[in-house]
Amino acid sequence: MITKENLDSYYKQGVSYKMLTRKFEADLPQFTSYKEVRTFFKDLFGEDFMLQSSEGEGKDKIYFFTLIHNRPVWEAGIKELEASGSLTGLEFAMSSQDIQIYVDGRIHIVY
């Protein structure tokens, strides 16, 4: 079971950035709704789990979230993107991870 206490064991090891692994996705409980998933992730990650947008309707609706792993780098990247319209380097891309949640509770984590 994934908890705040064992969360670090689900991050990629041997790299300079934080990224959840496929083991995290495999060990998630079976959810039956978007609300269950959202509550689980909000309890685990707090304000670092942010809704970006949604699309579709009814049973085809998908919610798009960003999970921020390195907030200072992520915020600096957002500021740079707003100011110049582009970014350099990989730091910003590796500071967060995208997560798609379907209305029926299915999840896709972008690796």
C-alpha cells in the first residue's frame, strides 16, 4: 500500500530529479471514480497535485493534472515561459509529471 511514509521508495533512483516509477502506478489501489483518485492523490501530495484542465463529457471525461516534484524549479520555469515564450534545458520538464484521470477511476501517468 502506498503511504506518505513509503512514498520515497516509489521515485526513480540514481537520477538528479524526482519522477514516480511504474511500480507506483502498479501499486495504486483500484479506484472506481475520479473523485476517489483525486482524494487519494491530494492526501498524498497536497498542493503539488494540481488540476490543469479537463476534456470530454460523461463517461469519456478526462482530467489532466500536474504533479510537481520540484516546486522552485517548476515556478521558475513557468515565469520564464510567461516572460519569453520558451524554455532552455530539461530542468523544468523534469520538475513535474503529468497524470490523466478518467471519470471511471482509470489513471495514466506520463513517464
